[in-house]
Amino acid sequence: MDENIEFIDFKYEEISYKTTLTKKFANRTTYTPPDSRKVVAFIPGTILKVLVKEGHKVKKGDTLLVLQAMKMDNHLLATRNGTVKKVYVKQGEVVPKRHLLIELK
């Protein structure tokens, strides 16, 4: 048996197992739940319209901006009530996936 292998304890349904982890699994990024104050691009696309400005008060369900992706216009909505803290994009800008678009406070 190779002495360089590192075993960890893995508990499942009250039974403890000794196992190893792949490098990919050991180096994975941990899951962080989405922040409801941040509106991010869920797909790469082009900003067609920005409908809010900094300091603008919004209610849950209000359209904040329109993102065109794959020939579809996607209306990105506020997921909570709040005030627009900062707008990070402008009309006509091309954004990648997960790009921060708007932040609420």
C-alpha cells in the first residue's frame, strides 16, 4: 500500500468510512449561496437597456435591465426591495457570464 495516500473519514448514515479524495474534488470551490443584493449575468450577452440609476428605489419584481442573449431579450428583475447602490454596466456593453451588473443596498 502506498504510504503517500491520505485517507479521510467520510460519514454516511451513521457509518464512518476511510476514503481518499481526487485532486479535482479536494481543490473544488465551495458553494456560496447567491447574494440577493447583487444582480449578475446568468448568460453572456449584450445590455439592451438599463432602466435604473444609482439611488433609484426598486420593489421586488421591478425590471432593472434588459440583457439580450441568444436572440432573446431577458428582463432581469429585482429579487428584493431596495435602493440601487451601483450600476456596473451601460447600454450596448457586452458582458460575460457571472458579470456583476447591478448592486442593491
